[in-house]
Amino acid sequence: MLKMTLKSIARLEFARREDGTVAIETVIILPLLFWTYLSMFSIFDAFRQYSINQKASFTIGDMISRETLPLDNDYLNGSQDLFDYLTRSRSDSAIRVSSLAYDKTNDKFKHDWSKVRGWVEPLNDDQVRTWTDRLPLMRHNERIMVVETWSKYDPPFNTGLEKREIRNFVFTRPRYAPRVLWFDDGRDGDYLP
């Protein structure tokens, strides 16, 4: 019985002691706090990169909508370089620029031309035919420029946020001309309608 009493007294005294609890709490909480900080930083960085990509896409769209001369391959290469510069892209990016016309009689869009840089494919009439829900209301035969951009995003820390592709879809009406033309080098200087 005396043995039991010494054990229970020792347990009670150990349970009452508070020296060392801060160290134990720190060991438990510090990794969680560190992971939370890195996660918040990664999420903030992802939103920042989405915002930068969207602003860069609007810049490219606005730039193209102001053109009165036909675009060419050099212009599109420069547009992709500008996009990479504005987004500080460290990975592959892709850009697709398309000129679309609206056929009000049949309530469908058709493409005048579509040019790409990167891994994406140009648009065709079948793909844009039903874009009446993606594009604004327009008059018959009115043109609109669609700029689509893709950029790969890799989070700075591995905290559960996945690698993803940032995609933007921007449309702008031509500002100073009824439409933006494409200069085709393969057709002896002809302008594609």
C-alpha cells in the first residue's frame, strides 16, 4: 500500500509540473504554423499569377484590336514574347489569336482566320459556331478579335496545391478598322479576309 501511494504521489507531482510544456507545445505547433505560412504564400502566389496572366491577355487583345495594318508571323511571335515578358513566365506558354464574324441570320459565329503559337491548335468554324453564349451580342457581319492564352503554373512550395494551366479568354472589337486582317506570306502578299 505504501508502494502504491508513492507511485500515485509521483504521478501527481509530475502532472503538476509545468517546466517544459512550452518546448513540447512548440514542437507540436511550429511545423503546423510553418506549413500554414507556406500554404498561404503559395495560394497568394497562384492568385497573383492568375491576375498577371489575365492582365497580360487583355494587353495583347487591346494591342491587336488597335491594329489597322494586317498582322503577320513576326507580330504574333512578338505578341507571345510580350506575353511571356509580362507574365514572367518560366515555362511554356501558348497563344491563339482569332478573328471571328457573327452571322445574325443563322445566329452563329464563323472564323475569318486563327493563328497560334505554342502547343494549341487553330480554331475552325465548327468550334466557334456555338460561341453565342461566350461572346457578346453583335450586329450582322460584325467582327471580334479573340485572344486566348495558356501558361503553366508550378507552385513555389509543395503544400498540396497542384501544378495547373492558367487559361484566359479575352475578346475585343477592332477599334480603328472594321476588322483586323492577317497577312499570309505564302500567298504572294495577298491579304486573307
